Amino acid sequence: MSSTLIDNMAVDEFAATHLPWSLDVSRTSELSHSTTVLGDCWAVSSRLGGMVGERSTREIRRTEGEFLAVLLVRRGREVFTQKGHKAVVTPGSALLWDGVLPA
């Protein structure tokens, strides 16, 4: 597990833990994350406040393979947009998203 006050290296490491993302992170937040490999799948757990991320065609081109992802929120909320659809994911809810489409 990695935990540190946010710096560019920590953000880059976190952005590459599962699929490439372009992230803009509040530099006063504390970041912690871990990845658990489950055969061909993996689970990424993270705690972070104040982040905006984008997975554009640039990041998708850097991804080998096709992925389907599940976003689960335990605390706080995440706003997720893909294919013109916006969802607010709140504690106890989940969202399924396509890793080969911009988000």
C-alpha cells in the first residue's frame, strides 16, 4: 500500500495502478491505494479526496486489452460520465463502465 501527501509521482503511480488515467488531484489530500490481483481480474482500493480524472482516447491507446470495470463507493460520492450519460455514485451503490470508451 502506498500512502503519502500528494506529489506528481504518487499521482502518476496511482493513475497507472489499474488503467491509464489523466488525473488532477488536490495537493492537500492524502492518497492511499492498494491493488489485489484476483486471477485475470483485480481490485483497486483507494482513498482520496478532491480528484478529477479523464480517460480519453490518449489513455485508451495506452491500454492493452479490453476492460469492463465496476466502481463501488463506500464513502463520499463520485460523478462519472461516459457516452453522454452522467451518474452520481454514492455510498452503497455501484456503476459498471466500459474501459475502451472515453470517460
